[in-house]
Amino acid sequence: MKEIEKITSRDNQRLVHARKVRDGKMPEQIFIEGRRLVEEALHSDLMIDECFVSDDFADDLLPNKISELSLSITQIPNKIFGTIADTKQPQGIILIAKRPTTSLVIIEANVKSSFLPLVIFLKEINNPANLGAILRTAEAAGVAGIIVSKDSADVFSPKSLRAAMGSAFRLPIVENADLENILNWSKNNQLTSTAAAANTAKNYADIDWRKPRLLVFGSEAHGLSNSDLQLVEEAINIPMENGVESLNLAVSAGVILFEAKRQMTRL
């Protein structure tokens, strides 16, 4: 393994830079913290720029894997490590990596090859934990790709990455998209636009999920507007008992996606 460099000042410029990445001030890079996420990152196609470990980090295997990638490893005293960590109880390892990018062309190709010919559009999802949970569920269901609108939470923020548990490193994700433009794209690619909405009569289990679709979810607080719903080809709901207003957004996505997966499994 390469020799490990040591930093002892919290004001070191590399640590200042790491904090900026953590706080979303360096949009071309992402902040990856914790053993599980680091392992997922190392098994993905991410380009890793830097690795920091704390004095008491006891896992020899991960640093060895990182050094195989010709990356420097920097050791930091535990107290200073806490100043760059995003978690209250850090696990002692952080990676700085280049932000992955995907094009709609890649998602188009995935629609033809993925288990489930479905693309998810997320409009103004504000909770990064919900966003990450949807990514994890989407990968488990086998979707072709994810498209996230402008004014949504950052898909690659530390909190979202923790909730996605590695799915954000593997799924094709297009960010900062406009709903109307994506609806035009979906029509040109023969995807039926389908919105999840509370006030509609069509049951999510009564439509054919074997047909290629763009599945649209609105924000946790407001859902989709009436003008949004007028743009999509059909709207569906999840029937619930009286007195229950709505499900958590990630739960709703899971219910619908696994019905779609069930239908595909029956082919």
C-alpha cells in the first residue's frame, strides 16, 4: 500500500475543499462518507479524486483497494476528521469523487434493454432522504433511468447518497430537467406519460406496466399541479382506506414500481 500522508491542521486547503464539496459548493464533485458507501463507490465506474481516513480507521482492506487506484490516502486526527464529516458519528473514511453525468441518449438505450421499460421523472422533490430512497427502490425494481427536475434536492448530496445506498452510482440519472421538455422527449420515444396523483379514479394496478412509460411523481408537499396533470397522458392513484390522506413519496413509488415489476415477471 502507498505511504499515507498526514494532515494535522483543520485549515489545510484540502480539508477546506472537502467541506465545500460536502456542502454542495463544488458541483463538479461529490462527497462519499462511510464504509458501505465507499465500498459501493469503489465497485462502480466513479472517478475517485481523493480519500481521507481518520486516525482510528481500522479497516486495512479499503485503503488497499483505494491505493490500487493510484490515489493518495490522507490520514487526519479524529477530532479534525469530525470537522469534515457529514455524519454525527463518522466511520472514519471519506472519498471525494467526480460527479457522474448521464444523457437522455443513454436512458433511451436502457429503455430497450432494461428489465422494466420505465423511466421515472421526479418533479421538485425536496427531501434528499426521500429522493435517495426512491433511487434505491427504482434500482431494485429494474427501471431504465431517473430524470430529476430543476428545483429538486441534490441527487448526490451526502444525505441522498446515504439513503440511496449506492444506487445513485449505478443508475443513469439526468438532472435539472424541465417537465414539458421531458414529456416531449417521452412522446418522441414512444413512452406513455403516466402521473401518480391522489385525485384520480384510475387504479395503479389496472394499467399495463409492460408498456414503456414515463412515470411522473410530484413533490412531497404539493404533488403535481393541475396544469402538470393536463400535460400527461394518464394519471393513476393508490387506493387507500378512508381517513388516510397520502403515503410517503418513497413508499408510493415502491408500491407502483413493484406492481410494474410483478407484471413484467409474469411475461
